Amino acid sequence: MYLVAIAWAYVALMMAAAEALSPQGTVFGALVTLMLYGVLPLGLLMYILGTPGRRRRRRAAESAAEADAGGHAPAGPAQGLAPEREEA
């Protein structure tokens, strides 16, 4: 996914450079080209393609919060401590 994004960013940058260095081109036109062909489409694409990962991380955080939400002490002895001895 990132390889395609990097390649498209390179193409958009080269288009903007060609616009800026062209005899009929302007720096403003190069900035508009860079924004409309590079930054905006790449930002939208990366946001859409990153949705499954964000959803997966959110579900993992929610399930971890549910597991810890009981508010009770752990059932067994704390790690590294000996179990409590009962005296008769």
C-alpha cells in the first residue's frame, strides 16, 4: 500500500516541478497541481485504506477494557508472591 502511495507522490511532485519550470507555468499552478493531484487524493486514499486497521485497533482496545472493567482483584496470588497460608 505504501509503495503505491510513494510512487504516486513522486509522480505528483514531478508534475508540479514540470508545471513550475515550464515557460507557460507558474509556481501557483505547481502548488495547485501538487495539492489536487498529490496531497488530497493521497490523504483520502490512505484514510480509506487505513480504516480496517483503525477498526481492528479500536476493537482490541475495547475488548481489553472489557476484560479489565470488572474492578475486582485477580483471583490468584500476585505474580512473584507465595499464596496466602491458611491456619487452623
